[in-house]
Amino acid sequence: MATLGSALFEARNLTMKFGGLVAVNNFSLRLEGGELMGLIGPNGAGKTTIFNMITGNLVPTSGNVIWQGEDITGLPPHKITAKGIARTFQNIRLFADMTVLENVMVSFHYKIKASFWHAMLGLNKYRREEERIRERSINLLREVGLAHLAGEKAGALAYGQQRRLEIARALATSPKLLLLDEPAAGMNPQETMELADFVRKIRDSFNLTIFLIEHDMKFVMGLCEWIKVLDYGNTIAEGTPEEIQNNPEVIKAYLGEPKYATG
Amino acid sequence: MTKTRRNLILNCASLVVLFGILWLFQEYGTEYQIRILNNIAVFITLAVSYNLVNGICGQLHLGPNAFITIGAYTSALLTMSPTEKQMSFIIKPLIWPLSVIQVPFWISLIMAGTVATVFAFFISFPVFRVRGDYLAIVTLGFGEVVRVLCNALQSVTNGPLGLKGLKPYTNLWWSWSIAIFTIIVIQRLINSSWGRAMKAIRENEIAAQAMGVDPFKHLMMAFLISAFFSGVAGGLLAHLITTISPTLFTFFLTFNLLIIIVVGGLGSTTGAVIGATLFAWGGEALRVVESPMDIGPIHIPGIPGMRMVLFSVILMVVIIFARRGITGRNEFSWDWLLGKLSFGSR
């Protein structure tokens, strides 16, 4: 195999077939680090499938996922998280019956240094670590503006707060690459605008590379520096927001052929 | 006085009170009462450990009877004397080295738990490849396999004849100390970072895994710990009943445990304790309804089996009015109790 290159993250010719259906065809992506990359496309274009291949929820039919020069294709999701790739979900997947604080604390678990026996014997090594996890979780909640709700059940939060909590929880795994799956879904214009500022803010303060899927064009165009467009599993365009907005292929994918549209 | 300090003192005080009550029963109680108290303690151990897999990890595990059986046989075979074993195994002689080993009761209990854990380790690989209904079927199947093996492996289990004449080692001190030890260990686990990860798996496995939690590792951990305590409780049961046979720990036992933790409150240790107590004590208390009664002019002859009817009705009422069980997922805490008390006195 050729040298793996120096990029932070690389997806090489990812293809996913479900039986006879090609959900994603030859998707490639290269992230150097620090980007704000967007992925758009009509419903069923294969966007979430790409996320699932990157995070290990799906094993691609062919192609490779390269992380900091290492081939991580087909690793289980928890190992990929440990490498530094975190994600949020399109349909919110919080631990609804646990408190907001506990939701964040779970994300620190995989890094715990004390052993299980330390915890069972109540040794100081474990207690101190638990205390530190609690502190860092509260700090993180403060950062996303949910600290005052730390004791509430996650399922009881308002929709926008649940979305923020999902991001906070992902940040707690200390990722270098954050994948956001439709973070603005179901938000009103005001909330969407706040979210864009928030995403920009965490990108800078946590030194993140962000790759996001979104349907809200205003949000994507205003936030992302580079956009890829997917239709029926194929990458049909990529470029800056301005280029994408004027790309005839993209317009066709979203609105259909002019002759039918004006018919 | 800090809260932790206060709780520690209250915990110790209530333990002293509990063991005081047990001592009174030991000295002045009837054999029947002592038997019920022993049953309660064993069922607490079983329910609390079973709840770890079903209530905390949220996996419908239907095979605790397998681990109870394994524990019961292990412990029984280890405490019987070589001569007793020679006399019991009349169809096929017991294999060496089991035929010559005899160890004290407490070692046999530890071995009972250990052997159950070893079995749990091997079975956990097929079990946790699947989820939901399929997991229930695999564990259910394992319970049946163990039962059939107990019948078939005559040179180890004495087949359908079972093991008889075990020494009644299990007394109130053993059964209650182990019940309390189980509660402490399981509670520690649940409230630790590992317990949080287990709950996260219950709430949403995909998200838990995306947050770096290895589901297999944590489910297996819960499964093994649960199997250990089930095995120990099996050893206690064997030396409480003093006779064990393959038909003793069937799926019916698992079913009862499931009722206990669901009625008590799935996912709550307090609930499991309350459920086990109600089940072991209530089942006996309801015997009254089976005796002949005179209500005014109406004479009711004793109807055998009536208590099971009443028991079912009570279960239905609990589930209708408290859909998440008696305690839900809440746990007992001194803060809660003192809060209630001070509210009452105001």
C-alpha cells in the first residue's frame, strides 16, 4: 500500500451496498484539521450512511477510513471514539432516564485509569478520579449553557437543550474530529442562528475539525467553509458555499430538471 | 456532622438492629419463622444480583436458574463427606476428585460462586452476540441445558436421584450476611463509573458505544457478577433445603425472580429487596386464605391453591397502579426517609 499521507482524516472510495442497492458510491474526503466541512444532499442520499461507516456502525463494502495515517476501517464504534472521532445522532439518542450530568460523565468512562477493583474497594485513586470526572463534566455543561440543569433527567429537557447535551456528551470524549448529524433539525431560525455561533465557538475552543450533515441551507451556507453534495450515493459536487449555490448539478438534484419543474 | 458520616452511622445502626431482630428470632422464634427469614435473605441475594443484568443493563436474561443450579450442586458436592457421597451415588459412582474432596461450608460457597462465574464466562460469548428476544431465548435455553445435564451426568450429579441429606449449614447469620454483602457490592457497582456505563447501555446502546463504552465488556461484567451471587445463593439454598434434584431449580424459579424484580421496580435494588421480601414472606402469610373460614353465616371450606389466585390478583393490582413497580427506579436513601419523617412531624 502507498504511504498513508499526513492528513488528519481521510475517507478513501467508501462504498456501501445493501444487497443490490448502492447507498454510497466511491465517497472520498480529506480533512487536514481545523476545517468546518458540510455534507448536504436530498433525503436518502446516503449522508448518515457515510457517518455510520466512519464511526464503525457500518463496515463499508469497500474503501478505507484512515485516521492519522492508520487504517481504522471496520473497528467497533467504541474503539473509534477512543481514537478521537465523536458523533451526535440525527434522531437524538440521549440516555433519557439518567441525569444531564450523568449523560456527560458516561463519556469520560472509557478513559478511566483506576481499575474496577479500586472502585469496588472505594480506594482514593478511584474516588479522586470520579471527583475529577464530575468537575470536568460540570465545566463542560457550563460551556454549553446547561449547568443549571445538571440534576434533571435528560429526557425532560427541551428539544434544543437535548441537542446541546448531545454535543456536550460528544465533546466529553475529547475528540479531534466531531461529526454532527443534522444538528439544526427541528430548530427555529433563532435557535439555528445560535447553534451556528455555538458550533463555531466550540471549533475554536476545543481545537476541533467538524464535519456536519444538515438540511438547513442557510445554516450550512453560513457556517461551512467547504461543502460536499451527495445524491443517490454519488458525490455530485463540492466547493465553497458560493460555488455550490450556483452549481447546476446541485440545483437539479434538489429541484429536478428545469423542463419538468416549469413543465 | 457531614452527610456521609451521618449515613454511615445510620447504616451501621440499622445493621445492628437487623441482626438484633435476627438474634431474637434465632433464640425465641419458631423453626417456621426462621425458615421464612432464611428464604427472604436468599431471595434478596438472588433478586438483587438478577436485577443487575435485567434492571441495570436492561437485558432480558432468563437463565439465573442455571447458575443457581450450578452453585447448588457445586456447594453440595463439596460439603458432603466421601462416605455420604459413596452411599448416595448408587447408579454410577462419583468421579474422582469430587468423590474424595470435602471442604468447609464457606469455601464451598465461594466455589459455588466461582464455578457459576466460569460457566457464565463461557456462555456470555453466545449470549451477548444477540439482544432482546434472542438474548432471552439463548439464556432460557442455557437454563434448560443445565437442567438436562443434571439429569444426564449421573457420575457428577447423581442424575434424577439428586443429592440428599445435606447438612443444614445455612442459618440466619449466613443467609443475611451474604444478602447484605450482595447489596453492598451491587450498590457500589451501580453507583460507580462502571454502573453508569451499564445504565447507558440500557438507555441507548448505540449512543453508549459512540461515547466509548464497550457494550460486550460491561454486559459480561454484570453477567459474571450476577452469576457469582446466584451461585452463592444456590449453595445457600442447597444447604437450606438439604435435598437438591434437577427439577428443583427450573424456569419457574427464574419466572418468580422476574416477578420479584418487576413488581419491586426494575432497575432498583431497593425494589428488588422489597419484592423479594414480599414474595418470600407474603407467599406464606397468604396461607390464611386457604384455611376454612366463616364470614357471618357463610362457611367457606379451605380451598387449596387459593393463595396463588390471590397472589396473582395482588400482582395485577400492583402492575396496574404502579406500572414501574413499587419503587420505580428510585432507591432508598436516608435523606428521603428523614425528609418524610420531618414532614410528618410538622
